Amino acid sequence: MAIATSAQLARALYDNTAESPQELSFRRGDVLRSEAPSCWPSTQA
């Protein structure tokens, strides 16, 4: 059985350096994917 998920994508407008292990570092132009649209803890797509 497969569970369908609906992810939202966003392109980073600026670099971000994580300040804790729970945060995500990314560079301007990276595409980020959120599995929970109401919450933006994301992964790089």
C-alpha cells in the first residue's frame, strides 16, 4: 500500500547557514521541499 504525499517546493532566495543540528543549511537557488505545507522544516530537493 502506498501513501500519497503532497509536497510543496520553494527556491531559496539567499544562503542560510544552520546554527543548530535541527536546522538546514542551503545556498541561494537551492530547491527546498516541504512534506507538511503548514510547517517549513524542509529537505533539499
